Amino acid sequence: MLIAWLAVLSPMQAVADELAAGFRDPPDAARPWVFWYWMHAAVSKQGITADLEAMRRAGIGGAYLMPIKGPTNPPQINPPVEQLTPQWWQLVRHAMREADRLGLKLGMHACDGFATAGGPWITPELSMQKLVWSETQVGGWGRVQIVLAQPQTNEGYYRDIAVLAFASPPGAGISTRTVRPKLTTSRAGVDAGFLIQPDSREAFRSRRPCWIQYSFDEPFTCRSITIRADGARGYQANRLRVEVSDDGEQFRVVGQLDPPRHSWQDGEAPWTHSIPPTTARHFRFVYDPAGSEPGAEDLDSAKWRPALEVRGIELSSQPRIHQFEGKSGAAWRIAPPTSRHAVADSDCVRRDRIIDITDRMSPDGRLTWDAPPAKQWTILRIGHTSTGHRNTTGGAGRGLECDKFNPDAARLQFDRWFGQAIREAGPELAGRVLKIFHVDSWECGSQNWSPVFGAEFRRRRGYDPLLFLPAMAGVPIDSADVSERFLYDVRQTIAELVIDGFYEPMAEQARRHGCQFSAESLAPTF
């Protein structure tokens, strides 16, 4: 019996010994890798060699080389070696030679810094884009001759998409921008009047229950409420309780604003809440931190440490798609669908009555158009501009983020950074050492347009988005349900294009150079 047990234990011991030996000296494929940050242009040959030799002694198999930021003031070493300079590329070559000598492998990120994929070679035309618009109300019918305001323009870049006209929906052009209420608050000594100033950067703050009241001289009909707040602290501002009164004494509850699910990168756009048409002289917004959702993955500090911080509250008589900013892809948010109780079919713009008057506008924005009979017309000048996002963790290689829908922009980004590293080291050395191309954290906000978006939408969804585009500006088209379904198609197209226009071309380029491709998950930041 003893001999039999020894016969069984002997192979088991051999396996255990082999496993222990493997942990003491693992094969290269099993060795861990590390992020290797070259901080603040404080890099030297001696430091590179010391780092890599220490990695080898510790059993590290490879390192992701990521330069972070530019020189501090004063610099940490003198002179600093800034990214993209000949001296910096010499250090990259030195790192590859030393890694080769020590039997280590290297990976590199998609750009300078760790987020996300941009550089000085990305022009505004090839940068991340967003849809923008200006809205003009004109009365009556007959000859219209006006200059349409150019929508928001970033980086000196703007291109028109379309000019669309439709009979104005109920309440169009009527808001607290045109009908000014008196503002009061329960907070003693606080003047909240700035909350109706569209461009104000002041903030109303409170850690305790309080209220803000808008009082009108005449009854005001509200169909939508727009909140402006700092994106990373917007949660509490979007859960205010709405109460109304006719006499300023007796208030009734209309409902409570419902904050969307969102990420910490949420400074792209305001929040628009659709409410059932409500007419009153006094509108009160009540803040109470009780019942707040606990802190979660979105890193909203207004959840972790409840506090109200709001920069603007705009009341509008015009119906809007509930939380259209997130549903259009202008910001990363998830919200419930628009209720028919809030937006009735009769309040929606009929698509078959939208008129494309793009050819009536000259390049300088001057519109000449013979308007058909209607009480009032709404004219949307719709275009696109750069989001202005940059790879902010970079140094001298910092620039605009590349268009995430356009494979040509992705290939250019790959070539000017990772491709340049291969050229600087030489294909033979790079082929032995540079083994991983990595896309790290998505920290470039949202994108919902590109010069390729319209054609890609038609190809993928099977219909033309042109007459639905007002929905991306919050205008309900045909019905709440139709508008929601169109915006779902927009988000689906965005999701597909991020893969097909950015990640897949990047992975393809990596494979062409014999490298593996890796990427950090986008959730919950996008």
C-alpha cells in the first residue's frame, strides 16, 4: 500500500516542483507588463537603462512606454527632453536598444499621454466633430431676407449641413431669455438673478435644503426646463423638485427632475427636461439632498458628497425631447424616453412639412426665401464644428483628438506617432522589441458628427437623416416615439462608427506591423 501511495505522490510532487519553478522563473509569455510613464520630459539615457534593468531584475516581461505632460517649471531635469524633438526620439531608440539587450518587450500608446488619440498633425477638419445649430424665428409669410447666425464655431472650423424651416411649434421662442421673471431664494442674502443669464459662470450652491423661485408678472406656460451645471457635479441640480403656484402662497408639486445616468466626462452640454405643459405665475425649484443616490461609477462628486451647484435654470414654453443632449450623442448619458404626456403628437413638427431651404442661403449666411403662409416660422441653420478636445495628458505631442468616425484620421494618427516610432528605431529593431499598440483611457468626451456621418447613416440605417436632424436639436419630429427611434439610430450609428472608424483601423495598422492591439474598455466614460 505504501509503495502504491508513493507511486501516486511522486508524479504529483514533480508537477508541484515544475509549477513552483515556473513561478520563480516564468516564461516570457507569462511575465507581467507595467505602464512606464516618462513624466514631465524628465528623461535621460541613464534613467532609461536603470528603469529597464530594474524591471528585468523584478521579472517584468515588458513595459508600455507612455510620456506624460511637458516640463514642469522649473524643469525636473535640465535641459528637459520634450516629446517629438530629435533628442526625444533618440531616447526612444535607446529604450528599444536597451530593452532588446535585456530581453524585454515594449508597447506604446496611440498618442502622447494616455488619453486618447490626438496630436498636432490633426487639423480641425480631421478632429472630433459635433452637430451645432442656430435657431431663428420669423413672423408671417412672404419674402424673408435675413442673415442667419452662424452656429457655435470651435478651432476656427465650421461647415454647414442644412438650413431647414418649419411652422413654429407651440411656445417657440418664448423662454426666460425673452420673458424675464423675478428670482428669489430661501437662502438669505443670496442674489440668484444670474441663473437666467445664458452665459453666466456664477454658481448657486447649497449643502442644505433650499429653494429657488421664478415669479412672472403673467401666467407662464412651461414645457421644458434646461439645467446648466458643471458636468462632474451635475447630479443634484438635475433632481430638483418642481412646484408651482398661482398666488405665491399655495404650491402644488409638478414632479421631480430625473437625472440621467452619466459619466464623469459630462461637461459637453446642458440637460433639458421635458415636463407636461404647466401654466403658473410662480415656479419653485426645491433642493433636498435626502434620497440622493449613493456614489457610483460615474464619479459625480455631488453624489459622493451631496451638494447643489447650478449655473443656470431656463424655462421654455417650447416642447423638447426629454434629455435630447444625451440621446443625440452630444454627451454620454442614458435617460428614459420622452413621455407622450409631456410631448403630445400635436406639439410635434410634422416631417412632411419641413422645408429644406439650404440652397436659399448664400455662403455668408444671408437667407433669401419666399415663406409660405404660416403664423410664425422656425429656421434652423445646422452645421458641424470641432469639439476642440485634445489629448490633454500629452506634452509637446498634444493636439486635437482625431475624428473617431473617420478611418483616414485614425490611420494618420497611427502613422505620425506609433509609425514614427517604428521609423525612428528602424523596422528590424522595432520588429524585435515593439510588440503592442495600446489605446488607453477614453478621455476625449463625445462626438456625434463627422464629414462622413451623413453618408454612413444612410448606408447603415437605410434612410436619409436630413429632415430628422431637428430632433438632434431637441425638436420633436412627428411624435415622441418617432423622435426617440431616430435618436436611437443616431446612437447606434455612433457606436458602430467608433468601432469601424477608429478601433478597427487602429488594430489593422498594428497587425500590419506585427503588433498586438489592446484597448481599455470605454465604459463607463463613453
